Amino acid sequence: MLSKISKILLLLLIVSCEVENTTTYVPFVNTNEPTSIFTETAIFHGEVVGDGGLDIKEIGFVYSMNNPPTLADEAVVFDHTVNNGNGIGMFNTAITNLSPSTTYYYSAYAKNEKGVAYGNDIWQFTTTAEAPCTPINNSFNANTTLNMPNGSFSQTNHGDSGNLYGGDFYLNANTGYPNSAELKIFFDGDISSLQSGQYKIVNDLDFTNYNEDKVVVSVFYSGSYFFSQDYDNYVYVKRTGNQLEVTLCEVDIRGTIYYNSYDAEIQSRFTVTE
């Protein structure tokens, strides 16, 4: 029969073995799909699903033009606090100063005393392109058989379109009397959310039918509206502070005047201020 002292020593031995056998790991991390990808910006998403039995010391993202991205790459974004600082949970970071038309790879990561762990997936994405044409600023050119005027805008303004054609926001410019052509661009969103990037052109004013950034181009001329038809083209926006440079490169528009159908290719560039 064990004495009291022997029982205590045996208990200490068992506890010691349990402590020594405690296993710890690097964190468990997920990398989620990037969102809001534009010419110069994107939003990264990640999640720490387990701390590996140790406190999380650091979380963030790594991204690079090389695959796979690691902490050895220059471009690293750190985000230290999620869910009251315990390191477990979802987190995201807006990335800026990306290059146009460039493919990047990115991964979430987390560190504890055991080491660093990267997300289980590496996401690849490509930033959108800059405008492939360079019209003179505040210019409007229409390649058409109609007497639709070319030249410089007499005015450039922007405002809330209200219920007009269902667009949430528009930019317009008028080429001047007497043969004026009023260009309107309806964006699906508020001007403050427009980032440098390409916005897909559609011809359906019900924006809810589409699941990406999109825009409708129209020209009011000779009492009729001409609407965009070019599904493979884009309106290009370049943001510099509160200045928005808007460019159209050979955008196909179509309309009817006195029961006759006409089309035109619009090339234009103008700048507005928020």
C-alpha cells in the first residue's frame, strides 16, 4: 500500500508527464477571396481559425508577383488586432499602390511562438487595366454618319440622377449649342466609391442583372437617346485625390431618330471633381 508521500510523488509525476506531452502548433489560417479589385487597389481577406495552443503574436497578409508569396517578399501588410486582440477571427486589409494589369498572389498569415503559418489557399488576381486610348482632356469625338458634334465640352458637371433611367449617379458633359450632344455616364454606385479602374459597359439600365462593377453610357442628341451596346468595352476611371478622370475608348452607342436607327463610336475624356 502506497504511503502518503509516495502518492504525492506519483501525482506530481503524472502531472509532469501531462505537461511535457502538451502539443502546440503553428496557427491555423485561411486565405479568402480578394474583393474590390481595381487598377491600383484591392481588399484582402483572411481568417485565423486556431491559435495552435499559443497566443497569436502577429497576423497579416503577404503578396507578390511571385508564387508563393512569403514573409521574404517586400510587400507585407501587418494587422495585429482582431476580435479584441486574441488573434482568432476574420480580418481584412485594403491594399493600395498596385500596378495596372498585373497578376498578384496573396496569402494570409499568422505567427505564434511555434512559428509562422500561411493560409491554406493562395489566391491569384489581376488588377484592371488603364485606358488603352489617350484622348485630349475635355474632348468628345463621335465617329458617326450623323452630324453629331465633336470638340471640347462647354461644361462638365455631375450629380444624383434620381429616378432618371434608374442610374445611381451620372457624369455629363455638353458639347455646346447649336448641335449639342450631351454625354451621360451612369455608374452603379456613389461617386465617392469610384476607384481607379475599368468599369464594364452594359446596355441594361437595371443594374441588378449584373454582379460586377458596371456602367451605362448614353448620349442625348437630336431629341433622342443613344445607349451603349459594347459589352466588351469599359469606362476607365483614374482617381487622383478628389479628381476623377473619365475616359471612353471607341464605345459603341445606338439609337433611333425619326424611326431610323443609327450608331456611333464615342471617344472621350473629361475630369470632374467630387
